Amino acid sequence: MDQESILSPHIPPLPTLPGLVCPAEIITAHQQLQNAFASSFSALQLDEADSMRLGHRCQYTKTFILPLFNVIAGQDEFPLPLRYTQLVRGKVMDLVKQLEVAHHHSQRYAAMDSFLLCC
């Protein structure tokens, strides 16, 4: 896994394929994928990201972003190169892992704060 896949908040643009024109539906779906990915990634950048927001973004990434990418990657009209699909899938899975870790830590900190406020 390269540094680009870990650090970048962006999904790379669709590759150009010789002799093929990318259908408008794929371009639109890819734009939605880019926007959703950037939005979920931004939750990791918040100084005080709350547990609920991180949990929501993690679930959203699993239930919307990953399936959307799978549809884009699985269509036959504009077949994407394997290297591209592996890169993007890796970025999405990295984002899921980072959100899960951040969510877990935010829950622990919230529990510790609650405990300290009680005592």
C-alpha cells in the first residue's frame, strides 16, 4: 500500500481508456464517489470529532461508498484497469479502518470524560 492511498483525501480521476468514451452515468457516479469520500475523510480531520459523527461516517463509507465503487468497477461499458480498481478499493478500505479506529478512540474518550465528570 503506497503513501498516496493512506494520506490523500481524494479518489483519483477516472483513467482514460483508448478508443472508449466514458459514459455520463459513470462520470456522475464517480463524482458522487469523490464527494462522499472527501466528506467522510474530512470527519477524520476534525479536532473534536464526536463518536456519533465518526460512527455515522464509518457506516456511510461501508454502506454507500464501497457499494457505489463496486458498481463503477463492475460495469462492462467502461472497464476500469485492475490497478486503478485496486488503488481505489484500497483507499476506501483504509478510510473504513481509520474511521473505525477513530470511532473506537472517541468512544473511549467519551466514556473517560463521563467517568471523570461523575467523580
